[in-house]
Amino acid sequence: MKFFSKLLILLSLSISISSCATIMKGRNSTKKIKIKSTYFGHRHRGAEVYIDGDFKGYTPLKVRVPRRNTNHHIEVRKDGFQSSVYDMKRRPSINFLILDALTTGGVGILIDFATGAIYKPDRRKIELPIYLKEPEKKEKAPKEEKVEFVAQNTPQTPTTPPATPSKPSIYQDRERLEGILEAETYKPENKDSKGFGVTPTHVAKDLELDINKSDGKYYALLIGVQDYGDPEINSLTNPINDVTDLNKILIENYEFEGENVQILKNPSRSSIVESFDLLRAKMTAEDNLLIFFAGHGYWDDSSKLGFWLPSDAKRNSTANWLGNSRLKDYISSIPSKHTLLIADACFSGGIFQTRKAFSEDRPDIKRLYDLPSRKAMTSGTLKEVPDESVFVHFLKKRLLENEEKYVSSEELFSSFRRAVMNNSENVPQYGEIKGAGDEGGDFIFIKKDKELMK
């Protein structure tokens, strides 16, 4: 009897000591896991994390989940992206199983299984890739055919067949214009005079010219970086004022709506990239995009590479720099009809197509708008950015002074290029962005007033 009492005491003590997981972790203990979202292999921040339908925070996220029941449904979501899910399973901890087996021959394993403390998540670090949603394709409404009814027993007289509905185009009365516009030559006026524009040598004044914008919108991404986290990079004074002024000019004077204009003030590299991702997700092949950047840039003459410096850039590391070649890839991926990049920072000349900067004669605006384009104009500086940019000053000035209904980016550039050269050491550049999908068209600025082109 005494032997059995000692055996019972020893067994109880052994079990209590040997159930290591229960003692160390407890019945209701949790296990820490880390959840990250990635975009094409790169870390992506700001995606919402849901575990079993409950919101837990934003990626990257460290969160604790119960050990006893670690079969959890994890989902990351973000506007403009497809959701990504992972079903996390629980599995026994090999370390605790071995420890239990060595101390009591496995008796403590029963307790740890019963309490659930022996279990742990199958993965402690979970990376969920997210992908952009495909833009929704707009279905064109079927054309309505005109039907004419003729009363019975009524003599029918020959009638002129109804005109075929015209296809969407730049101008109304397209058929009447084609023969006139293609034969006309336009000469630019004095480019430095107030109210710059172009005057046609001859235009039929009784024809109304208007761009059909029913399917397309005008978007703008305005980026200004003047404050840098690295003390070795000098701060600037005007980029944020420049993007604020440009935002006002575009919304008040041109076909840009406030909801479609985004301003980034002192953004990080990831914030700029995320803005490009969102534009790619929501823009269509009928939309137009203006990208403006003001801030520090860097030109590496040995490698012939140019970079933009976001606010989190470091002088001695290119990790957070935005290379011109990568920028070109982002522009190529956005399904816009026209994209115009305006950069007041160093920009690789190699990104332009080799061509004459601008033509002497004004081309047909209708044709420019119909053909997709990827254009860029830059300040031409390869050195330190001045506190007050002559390039941006004349850009804003010409946009405000413009009196024409339609102005192409090429006409806008040619109107202030000479003024920039006369008042600074810079030689502004303009051209197609090489390899980005330009087909010979141009970005057209449209005044909000309804005045006809003279």
C-alpha cells in the first residue's frame, strides 16, 4: 500500500512537471505571427489584415493567435487590389513532444494535447502576394438606328437616307472638317507674348470644333519633395508651393476635376509607387494623365542613369531612389490614352526618342488626340535644383496666360522654352518617352470655358 502511494505521488509529480507546454504556455496562451503583403516580390505596406473575419491592423503586422485553436483564415485586402488569403493550420510542436517523451515517456503529451498547448501555427511568418485588379472594360452602348414610318396609301416621295452616326472624334462635324484641316498650315505667334497661342492661316469660322470627352477623364499626380530625412540632402523651399499652385491652375482653368488630382507632399518612394499602382488600377484607355515632379534628382554621368530622390532617400544609398528606367516602366503600365510627364529635376536624356524637339507647323489637333502618346518635358538641369525654378515659373505663367481652347503639350513647351534658356543656364527638353507606347499623338490641355478656337 505504501508502495502504491509513493508511485501515485511520483506519477502525479512527473505528469505535472512533464507537461511542459501546458506549464510554460498555458491553456489560453497565444503565439506571435507576422503577416506581410508583397507586390511582385517587393514589400507592400498598408494592406488591411483580417483574421477569421475580424480586422486586426495593416501590413506589416505582428499579431498573436491562440495556440489551442490555430486553424485560422487570414485575408489581406486593399482598394484596387485583389484580396489574398491563407488558411493557417495548427501542428504539434516537435520540441515539446520530444521533451515530454524524454521526461515521462510520453505521459505529459496527453495533457498537452488535451489543453492544446502542444500546438503551434504551421508558419510564423506569412507573406501574402497581392495583385492589381484588372480595369473594368466599358461596354459601348449599341448605336440606335433611325426608323422612318410611312403612312399606308400615301404616295411615297424619294427621301434622303439618314446620315450615318459619326464616330466619336475630336471635332463635331468631322466629315466637313477633314478636307479643310488637313490642308491648313498653322504658324505659332510670338511665344513670349501674353496670351500665347497659335493662329491658323485660314479656318472656316462657321464650324464649331470640340473634343469628345464623354468617355475619358483628366487625371493628375503632382509630386513635390522639399524636406528630406537625410541631413546630408539639402532641403528645398518651393516644390510644395509649386504643386499647390499647379493644382489650382489645372482645376480652375482646364478639364481637371479635383477628385481626379492627387497631391503628394514629401512622399516616400513607396508612396509614389503605390500612387502609380492605384492609377494603373482605375484608369482606362480613354483617360489622360499628367505627372509632375519637383524635387532633388541625381544624374550619374558614368552610368548614364538618372534618379528622383523621394523624401526617404539617403545620400549614400540608392535603395529608396526612383530610377528613370523604373519610372518609364510604371508609365508604360498605366493604360491611359495620353500621359505627359513634367519633371523639374534631372532626367535621363536617353529616355527620349531621338527626334526634333518640336515642329514649326502646327499639326492637326484631331489627329494628335486620336493617337496615344507618352510625352515628357523636363527642366534640363543635371546639377543642383535651384530654390526658385525658372522652368516651373514659366510653365505656370503660360498655363495661366493661355487663351486657346486646345493646346498640345508640344505647343506649351515651345511657348516658354526660349524664356527658360534666356533666364537660366538650363536647356529644357521635350520628346516622346522611348519604349513607353507612344504612337505619335499628344497630350491636349483643354480650357474649361466654351470658347471656340479662333
